[in-house]
Amino acid sequence: MKKALFAGLLLATMGTATMKANTVSSAQPESTQTCVVTTYVTENVCGCTVTYKVTTYYFLCIPLCSTKCEVKRECGGGTGETR
């Protein structure tokens, strides 16, 4: 009796849990709850002006991780190294 109930429950669950594989076109973008915020921060380091690109990833308004990458460094008379 227990096996029959389990089999019936399993078949009912499989019947209601159908998966759809819809393709996403550029006209209909996929909606997700993730967000990426990019900001640029300028700091003075050892007499040089350094510009950093800070990228923060959010999921449901909760920050997940952040990356900081040096973009530009200006030392002395304004001649700078750009990366």
C-alpha cells in the first residue's frame, strides 16, 4: 500500500513539474534579480592621483562581491600611465 501511494505521489509530482525551455531574444531580455554597479574613485597615493574602477555585484539589494581595478595613474606634471 505504501509503495502504491508513493508511486502515485511521484507520478503526480512529475506531471505537475514540467520544465519550459523558452529562448530569450534581444527584444525580450531575461529578467533577473542581479544588479551591477560601476563607480570610479580617485585617490591620492604617494603624490600620484590614481583612478580606480570599482564594480559591485548585488543580488536582491544585497552586495555579493566587489572588485577594484586601477584605471589611470597621474604623477608629477600630469603625464600619466593609462592602463
